[in-house]
Amino acid sequence: MTLLVLLNGPPASGKSTIAERLVATRPLAMRLDIDVVRGLLGDWLQRPTDAGIAARALAISMARTHLAAGHDVFVPQFLGRPDFIDELAALAVETWSTFVEIALVLDRAAARTAFAERSADPQNDTHRDAAALVEQSGGTSAVDEMFDRYEALLDQRPGVRRVEVERGDLDATVRAVEVVLSIAASTSAPTEHARPSVSHAPPD
């Protein structure tokens, strides 16, 4: 079965970097970074809520297409509410995929430090966009509010698979996520029916 993997975690916890490493070892797997999709929308920073809704809708469509074609999808995204998680879980059922919800865990002080360091030296547009959005929303207090929502969400989801972030040791964190994925794949219940086939027209 194909995998639809959510990598949730506080800002700057390494979600996108971990997803990039995981995708690199899985041919045609997709790292579906919703913040990147949001950044494609014009003037999104002035309309962050509307932009986020639009980006998530686009991401669901992209994931549906890729999963239906038989390819894994990894979604690195901070989520402090369950709505989009439920959408992803429903999409996995729709596409006969295995949904794996992973929560990256690190303490508040480490999360603050990681975000401050990344904002001071952003490596790409997504990092710069995140810093601008957080600054617009209240700076350090906004990071704390996001962390609070994240912890509250995890308290409501006892079944989520937690992975401790090893700051400064990306390899160790990636290995821990790989273990979770291996267990999820081996314990996934087989479907009762054959997976729907996807036909592809021959090239012109």
C-alpha cells in the first residue's frame, strides 16, 4: 500500500528536512510542503488565513493524484488543530493508502532556540516566509502560542506516533522516523478489495 505520512511538529523542528531525506530514498515519492504551495499564491502574507485554506485544498488535490498513481506522499506541516489531519486521514481511505501520523517532539526552549536560529539565517524562501508570518503574528509569543496548540492537540490524539527530535543529529531522528514507518507498514491491515487501477494514456 502507498503511504500518506504527516510529519507534524513545532516550527523549525526539522519537518521539511526530514521529509526531504525520506523522499530521497523512495523513487517518485513526494514531499508535499504546504508552506511552499502557499508561497506560490500572490500577496498571501496579507491574507494568511485565506492563503492557508487555499494551499491546503491544493495540497489535498495534489496528494490525491499522486497516491492514486501509486506513489507515497509526505506532508511536513505544523498543525495545531485536527481538521486538516482528519482530511488527510479521509484521503488515505479514499485512495486505499496507509495514513501515518507522526509528531516530532522537542521541548519548548529547544523549539524557541531552533526557530530563532533559523530566522536569523534562513536557508530558503519558506524559512523567510515563516519568519515574516511569525513576526507579523507577534514574534516569540506567536511561537509560544503555536507550541501550546501543538501540545494540546497531541493530548487529544493518544494514538499519534511520537518521535523525539535529536537536535544536532538529523540522522538519528530520520532513523527513528524510519522505524515508525516500518512498523506502520508491517501492521497495516490489508484492504478487502483490490486497489483501484489507474490507467495512463500512452505517450504521443
